[in-house]
Amino acid sequence: MYKMGHEKSAEQPNIRDGPIGAGEAALRDSAGRDRAVRRTRILVAARRLMAEKGVKQTTLADIAREAGISPGTLSDALQQ
């Protein structure tokens, strides 16, 4: 039977108990790869635009658009 709230039952163990499982580790690795791919896309876009338009004429919005991400995602990536 399904229980409401934070009660644990033998039928439905809490998946967060214990060490990191293979599934969680895979998700963390995937997130790391996604971050690396996004960073590479940003750097490639920035270099290309700066070579084409010049450093002073290239905006963060241009880089985000060229990299295929939102300006907010670009801002977050630059802060990491």
C-alpha cells in the first residue's frame, strides 16, 4: 500500500539511502560531460565570433546565440 508523507515502508525503500548507486553516478558523469560539451561550444562560438566581428563588437548575447544556449545559461557557465 502506498503511504503518504515521509514514512518509509519495506515495499518502497528510499533510493537516497546508502552510498551512491550506479544510476546516480552515471547521472553525475553525464552532467559533467554535458558541462564540458557546453563549455566547448561556448569557447568555439566565442573564438569564431571574435575572429569574425572583433573582440569589442562581440556581445555575450551573440556568443549565447551562436552556441545555441540562453544568455542565462552562458552567464551561469562563466561563473563556474
